[in-house]
Amino acid sequence: MVLDIRFDFERLNRLGFIEAIWGEHKTIEQLERISKEVLKKNELVFITRINEEKAKNLLNLYPQGKFHKEANCLVIGKNKNKLSTNKKVAIISGGSSDLAVTLEAQLALEIYGVDCKSFIDVGVAGLHRLISELEEINKYDVLIVCAGMEGALATVVGGLLAQPIIAVPVSVGYGVSKNGETALKSMLSSCSPGIAVMNIDNGYGAAMGALRIIKTISN
């Protein structure tokens, strides 16, 4: 059975950003049809959570695209609707195991022309690494914090810096970490007030949250 494609082309007009395509549970055939439809409208194709096999298949059809392997994302085309802003976003991660989620968020922001930087391996197990970067991180307007295990990094950052903070629990950790559930509950229970929490591994969602904040404070 062939399903109709219901891509949300009006999202840009309503919200100011395009619809991303979830790649993990779509077949290659579905991704091909959606990509073709989006490119016909001269829109950017941005696919998240896509594996290398699916990406290579699409790149055979659209060699101008680029597969960002570490972020598990594929981009085809250019975004003609970049944000005009001087606001900056820092993406802070507890460890290199959080890299895929961190880079997904960074790539999603870069697509919109937002100045951003990732600060890798500044987790609470070696708190001096975070402290040494605080002065630099404090120059950014919105902070995205990605952490697995017990997810304490978001609370520490929230207790030290005043910017809007979007926390992303990552599905990394032994046993009771439960694929990110412990980090999620820890972030939801944070004693640092005002932290917004995304779903597990949702770097893209965090980037869109940061965009909403930036669009508001830039006006």
C-alpha cells in the first residue's frame, strides 16, 4: 500500500521553521518519495535519525546532499529561510557518548544560520572541565545541555548560569540508567528552577526550542 505524503509545507509560515523528516522508522522508499516531494517545492530536506544505508541510497539520487554521520542526519539542499539574529546558542554535553544528540542539535541550529558552539566532555564527573569553560559559555544567549547517566549536568549549569536552559536526557548509562529514563527524571526533578526538559535524545527538539526563544528575544 502506498500512503499519501502529508508534508507540512505551511509550518514555515506558521512557526518560522520547516518540518524535519524522521528517518529511523521510515523505509528507503518512503524517504525517497518524501524527499522528492520536498525538493519539488524548493524546500530543504532535513532527515534526522537516519542510518548510513538509507543515507547512501538517497545520496545516489541526490549527490548534492550531505550525510552527517556522527549526528545521524542527512541534509539535501539549502535553507532559504535562515534566521537573522546575533543571538548565540551553546550546546553543552557531559561526555563524548552524548555526541550524536549534541551534533543533531548543533546541525539543526546551523541550518537556520544560528551561531552555535558545542562544548564536549564537560560532565560533572570532572567538574573542573565545566568550570574552566564557564566564562566562555556565559557569552551565549541560550544553553542546551545534553547528558546521560544521572543527568546532573543540567542542574549544575542551571545553578551557575542565568540563561534559558533546555535540558536533553541522553540514553547513555549502565543498568538503572534505563536508556535515559533516569536522566529524564533527574532533569524533571531538578532543584535549579526554570530548566525546560526535552524528551530522551531529542537534540532536534531542543534546537527548535532554542529557535523559538531566539525568535522572541530578537524581536
